Amino acid sequence: MNDDDKELVDRGICPVCGNKLAHKEACVECEFCGWALCEES
């Protein structure tokens, strides 16, 4: 993930489709296109 994508994710915006991200447990997911990012523990 590049810096521009990380900034979008930090703002709650999907870097793929631009829709709002939803927080699900340790992940952020886009309910529109299915993109997801999970934190590794």
C-alpha cells in the first residue's frame, strides 16, 4: 500500500472504489467492493 492509499484508509475511504470503510474487529472493510485490510498482531 502506498502513502496515498494509507492516507485514504486513515480517513475511512476505500482506496479502490472511494466508498466509506467499515471497522470489523481488527480489520477495515469496504462493503461495496470487498477490499479489506487487517492488522497483524
